[in-house]
Amino acid sequence: MEHYAELCRKYADTWVAVVNKKVVAFGEKLTEEKGESIRKEIGRPFVTFFVEGEARIL
């Protein structure tokens, strides 16, 4: 994914919503309601993914 390292620096350990290669929303939790609100605001589907920060060994 292009620019993933930059996303890791800015949005580590958060959910990110992307449209047209731009971050349109982010946060610790992505609820169904929040997703619906984002979709209504931008008027189209969007891509979401979790940006992992540092590796963790459990």
C-alpha cells in the first residue's frame, strides 16, 4: 500500500477511513453508526482498515 509508513506514523493503532487516497476519518473504534455517518457525509462507499503501530508479542 502506497504511503503506509506515513499512515503508521500519523495513525498508529487506529481505524482509518480512506476515499480517493485521502484519510476522511479515523479513531480508536469504528462502530457501524460511525461508518454509516461517514458514508452519508461523503456520499459514497469508502475503505477502512486498522493501522498497526509497533509490533506486539503477547
